[in-house]
Amino acid sequence: MDANISSRINLMRIVLISGIVFVHVPHDPQTSPFLGTYGLWDWLRVFLGDSLFRVGVPCLSAISGYLLFRRGLESFDYRKTLRTKARTVLLPFLLWNLAFLALVYLAQLKNIGFGYLPDVANANPREWLSLAFALEGLPINVPLYFLRDLLLCILLSPLLAWLIKRYPLQTLGLLLAYTVLPLPNGIFLKKSILFGFSTGIYLSLHRIDVKRLDPYAGLVAATFLTAAVALSIVLYQTGPDFPAWVDMLRSLTALSGIVGSWTVSALLMRTKFASRLARTGGLSFWIFCAHYPVLILFWMVWNRTGFTDYRLFYFVIPFITIALLVAAHAFAKRLAPGFTAVLTGSRTGASQASAHPGSGRRSDYSPQQRT
């Protein structure tokens, strides 16, 4: 893996995770974009949150699968991988999610946060376990479902690699059908994570030249953007309760984002800010793990201010959230670099993609439910 690919991977992480922040901006039934209250602005919300940035999950999954087997199947050490991922994926998941769960519990004991988050104070043990470890549903820190499903992919990685090495098209075809068709999720919370992860494995094991489409990057990126715009129009006209064929179309568009986003990274690398963004180290993982609690806090404050124009909240708060988390990450690295390294799964280096292959990055609770 040359320096260009490594830089593009890191660039994609920070860009996609910043986009994922828009996916999780809270709203309630009165501010749903499908009401059409603000016209074009509501369509733009659907385009950003339900179409364009939905590519983040499968793309980040593909990166993880690609990096996990970049040295080939023969050099893959399953035990060492599990030990490494326990530190870089499982431990951060537990720390961020359990800390937020405890914070929500303490807040609800003081009658703060009800209606914005699940009822933790009155939850039974089974509900507590699910909110803490995502055993049966979304964790309390919703985007961390990605890390939960990524861990499942890692556990299954030897089997996936064996199948993809010997029966690549058949395996990917079956996984594509599982992801797109209205089939039960099974053990996964998000089916596209499994397909994205497996696609990354395929690219590594079969030594696919990931720069093959770079000469056509502009055309491919424009095609993907057109598809995302078309999807958002369909979503806006049929939502919020999408028919099955629209859900299938949304899944296909998100999966096509694996190719589309990669070609976009080739275009972005030509800009003067690309190399700087590609050296953010653990910042992208920090933003991924921390953005949801911050967004919920802003939503709670917003509903007490009396402001009624939701457009101001949606198009301003995500940028404030990202800026605050960038500052908080820099402060944490100076104040407690060791603990910050633990929270980011040892992702503290400048930009080496190979140093954090398992990283990945993903309000789904009421008042709104997103999948």
C-alpha cells in the first residue's frame, strides 16, 4: 500500500465521519423533513442525511476489510487480530458507550433527558444489557452500532476470507442479496457493514488495483452524485415510511458509494487541504464516538430556547459540534495523551492507515428512527 492510498484512506475517514454527523442530527415529528415545511431546505436535509452521507457505513466497512487482509490470507494471524481489535475496537466501544449510559442514567434520575433518549432509569436488566452492549438493538450511543457489527465481521473474518478467496463472485452476490433484499438482519444491526467489509476483503485478497478508476474519477463521482440526488428525490416523495422497493434502492445507492467515495477521494487529494486532513490521526475516530451525545445535548438546549426555525439548528449545529470536538481532541491529547490514546483505540499517529486498520465510523432513537 503506497503513501497515496494510505493518505486517501485517512482523508476518506475524516470526510465520511464528518458527513455522518449530519445523519444523526436529531429532530422530532414536528420538524421532519418529509412534512415539506421548508420546501427545498427539507429536500436538502433528505439529500444529506438520508442519501449522500449514508454511504459512510459501507465505505468505512470496506476500508476495514481491505486493511485487515492487505498482507494476504497466508499472513493473517487470527489470534493476534482478535487481541489487537479488543484494544482498538472493543475497548473504545465499551468506554464511550458505558460512559454515556451512566451519564444518561444520572441525568434521568434528576428528570433530565426523558423523551430524548431511551428510558434508562426505569429499564429492566435485559434492556440495560442491550443499551450497554448492543446485544439486541442499538446501543445508547447510537453510531457505535458500527463498531459492534465491525467486531462481528472481524470474528467471522477467517470464514469470509476463505469464501471470498475461493468463491468471490458467488459470495459477494449472496451478500449483496442479503443486504439489499428485505431479509431479516440476523445477528447484524446494519447489513451493509457485512457487505462493505467483505468487499474490502475481496479487493485485498484478489489484489485489485484500487487506482484503476482514477483516470475516470470525475465521471464516476458525477455519476454517483447524480444517483444520490435522484434517490433523495424519491425518498422525499415517498417518505418517511418508504416502500420496500425504495429501501432496496437506498441500499444499492449506499453500496455504490464504496466506489463513488473512493473516486471522490482521488479528486480531493488534488486540493491543498487534503494532505492536512489526511494527517488527523485519531481525530476522526474521536468525532465518530463523541458526536451523538453532543448533538443530543444541543437538541435538548435548543428545545428550551424557544427558537422555531429548525433550519438554523440543522445547518449550524453539526459544524459547531465538529469544531468543538476538534478542539476537545486537541485539548485531551495535551492533557491526558495516554487516556486519549485508549479512547481512540491507539489511533494517535499522524496518518498511517495501517496503524489503525480496524477503525470505522454511525438520532436513531425516538423521536426519529433511522436505519
